[in-house]
Amino acid sequence: MSSGETGSSGSEEEKKQVTIKGVDKELYDKALQMSREMGITVGELVNKSLRAFISLADVTNKAVTSMAQALSESSKAFIEGAKGVRVISNVDELTVTKEDLESLDSQVTFRGIKRLIFNSDVNWELFDSKVSSIVMCDEVVLPKSIPKLKAVEKMRFVKRITVMQQSS
């Protein structure tokens, strides 16, 4: 049988003979014993172990990346506050109108809001000039007048973006 195939079934995973140098003898003996107890080959046990390890490493990497991004966002919030950007945070639901944004004398960041709704009277120019960022919000509802992909550039860690239907 060639080194690239193990059987006649095309759906089986491709197997290859691999030699790994530097494997600790004591670890190998434990793996051999464990594989016998499980009724599988050492190769199958090593494959399962490597899959589990790689999966765990991937999840850990994603968690660390997410934590680093969250820390980065926290430091950005501090810097924004120092620059005079207003921060509105930790509200369950907030509806923002054209009048609300026009009354601000500086830009605003919305942070940690479960449902953030921009009223239909808010246009892109006003949104772009007054909204610095939208961070860690569960849902942001935009009027059709705000281009969704342009607005997304101001968002980080937003779970859902909805475009509201215009009422007549």
C-alpha cells in the first residue's frame, strides 16, 4: 500500500507514516498503555491528542486575542475621555435623535449598550461628524439614511446591526 492511502474507501482520511524524533520514552509507554486500555492504536491516540491540543490552543489563542482587543478598547476609551470625546455607557436601551447629536459640542462614543437605536431623522453627515465609535453593544439599529458598511467602520464588538424600515 502506498504511503498516502490506507484503504479502498475514498472517504477515509489520508494516513501517512510519520516518525517523530525526541518523544519521551516514559510518555510513549504511558500512551501505549492508554491506547491498549482504550482499544485503539498509539497512532489513533496521538491523532486524538493532537486534535484536542490544537483545538484547545486555537480556543485559547482566540480568547487571548479577544482579551487583548478588550484591553485595547478600554485604553482607547481612556484616551477618548482625555481628548474630550463624550462616553455614553452601560445603558440597556437608548434611542438617539438628530436633536441629541446636534446638541453635543464634541464627538461621542457609545459603549456597553444593549440596544442602541439611531432615530430615522439622523443622517450620515451628522452621524459621521458626531459619533466617534460604538463599542461592545449587543445591537445597533440604524436608519436607512446611514450607509451600514460606513457605519460599521466605527464599530467594535457589536453583535448585531439592524437597518430599520422607514415608517410612512
